[in-house]
Amino acid sequence: MLCASKITSINYLLFIIFQACTGIENIDEAITLLEQNNWDLVAAINGVIPQENGILQGDFGGDTSQGPVYSPASIPSSPPLVPSSSSSAFCPVVPARQIVERQPRMLYFKVEYRDRNVEVVLEDSSTVGDIKQILENELNIPLSKMQLKGWKSGDVLDSTVLRTLHLPKNNSLYVLTPELAPPSTSGPSSALQESLNQNFMLIITHREAQREYNLNFPGSKTIQEVKRNVYDLTNIPVRHQIWEGWPSSATDDSMALVVAGLSFPCHRLTVGRRSSPTQTREQTEECTDVHMVSDSEGDDFEEATEYGEDDGELFGMESSGLRKSPMMPDNAENEGDALLQFTAEFSSRYGDCHPVFFIGSLEAAFQEAFYGKARDRKLLAIYLHQDESVLTNVFCSQMLCAESIVSYLSQNFITWAWDMTKEANRAR
């Protein structure tokens, strides 16, 4: 241990601080290093641990460029703390360590402006104005109109050096331009999106039935989808439809209505059935009889059409006579086989996107829905099909087969279907 008589109180304090800063536990070595620096604490510490920013620029053996914490002149001379023989054991003298020059520190900035993000990388010796200069080139915003916000210390001047702000390596800033008006959103893309969301009113005249339908379609619907919906109303297959009124630009059925050149908000179209050569000759023969009808007889005909039509005639079709095959066999004995035919015929008419019909008896559907495991139980939905009305076509094609309805039924219901068209099946 140090002898209190061989060291002054000030030197002892410097010795304690030096050991705490450098971690040198050897007493003789610590005292030797302090004596080599004339008990200049800062110089002795810098000789052992060079500072990052180089506090001392000169040699440690002489005077320093900065005043020491404790000036040697203010410390009275004192005899060595250890015998000279012990001091000579540390010869040759340990050379002073060189100061490592401070390397520039890179700072990363992520700057947000409206819907854009700009990344800026600069040395900490740069200024705030340097960041703005880069943003001016990237964002095309004049410096005088730009406000750079997000500094933790509050608003700063353009001349502020980044090092003085003591910033972390990664920083997030944002730009405000209160003097600049926001950009207009009425560009071509926004106009197209707006048109896609608008509804087109198609006034479609069925030539043979002399009926007019007012149908609303969003702009995103395709011409092909319109023709399929018209098939549900008129029972004219798409391949047999003859149209009048489509714009000349509507050359592809896959085109959306918004780009087909239709008049907005209403557009008139006419649809008819393509006639075979045999039908053309029959229609020519019937045409003579039609022109011989008197005006009064025509009035009576109009009254009859107003009050004496069923649902199928109202939509210009005789639905029962044009079906290719029934939904179910007449007087079906096996409910499972009957529902298999029902599902196959339903898919052929309305497509593959339809509810999943339960194959089996109604009692089996009850068991599946209500008597299974608690987590697997669902509600039971019963669909009764009537094939004699075109309203059934409209309901199935436009509602029951909609993707949202199909998804909801599949997740929450066991769906059981039955055809009520035939009297024998309806009686079951």
C-alpha cells in the first residue's frame, strides 16, 4: 500500500482517479506513468487510453494544448512515492500511445413526404441545409417552401451541424409544405376508378317479346356478363343473341363496360334471337297474317297481354318448353340420386359457383346439421326450386349463385334442395 507520508493529498487523489479510469492495478506502474507526465492526469490517461476525438494533439511528454484538470504548477513538488531503485525497474520508459484521429460518423435519415419516402445518408459533419438540398432535388420542392420536421430538439436552423444535435445512427424526419397546395387527385387513373364504381343503366329491348328491361350494371362488368344475364331473362343463349346498339369500339366481349364506349348514365340496346333458315321461312309466312289484323283487334291484343300473361311470358320466354332436361326425374324414388341429378343440372345452367347441396334425404340433412359435434353444427337452409318461372332463373343466377351468398351458405349452413316443378315431387 502507498505510504501516506510519501504522497501529497492532491497526488493521492490523482492516483486514485488515474487507477479508476485506466484500470491499472499495479501501483508502481501507475505512479511511473503519472510521473512521466509530470502528474498531468489528462495527459497520463490519454497516453494509456487514446480518446476517440483526440483531446490532445501534441506529444504527451510535454505541455498539452488544453489546460489539464489539475495544473502541475498548482501541485507542490513532492518526493517520489517509491524508492528510486523501484522506479528504475520500469526502464525503459513506456512510449506514449498515439492519438487515433476521429473518423466521420455516418447518419441515416428516412424522410417522409406525403406518399413518398426518401433515404438520405450523410456524415455528421454535414448541416441540416445539406439534407434539404438533397430533398429539393428528390422531391422538386423549393428550399424556401420546405419545413423539415421531426428533430428531437425542436426546430433547427439550416446551418446547424448534425454532430451538435447528438443524433442516433437512424433517424426519421418528415417534410411539411404548408404553402404548397396538395396535388390534384383528378388524374386519368382516378377518373377510371371512379367510372368503375359508377352504374350504367342499360335499357335493353327484347325484339321478339317487345319487352324492355332496365338493368343496372357497374362499370367493371364485362359485355360477356351482361349477355349472360340477358340469357337468364330472355332464355336466348349467348351464341344465339343478335345485338344492336353496341358501340363500334365494343369489339371484345371481355371488355368492361367502362371502356366499351357506352353512353353514360343510360344506353339503349336491342337483343333478338338468331333465326335458322327454317324459322325464317315460317316467320315470313306468318308476317302476312300479322299485317291483316285490324286496329281494334290490336287493342284487344294489347289488353290481353296486359292482364293475361304468366311470369314466363312477362320476361319473353316460355320457360317450361325450352328446358333441355328437368332438374329432377319425375316421381323420384331415391332422394340421393335425385339430388345428384339436381346438382348436375344446376351446375350446367348456372355454372360451378353455386351452394354445396347436401346429397341425401331431408332427415339425413337434419342429422348432419343438428346432431353432430357441437363445433360442427350448422343451420339448415332448404331451397325449393320451381322450374316453370323465369323468376327462378333470375334468383339463381343473380342472387343464389353470387360469390358472397355461396361463401356465406357454405360456412354457416347445410343446404338441402328439392325440385317442386313436378306434381309428384311436390307431393313428397
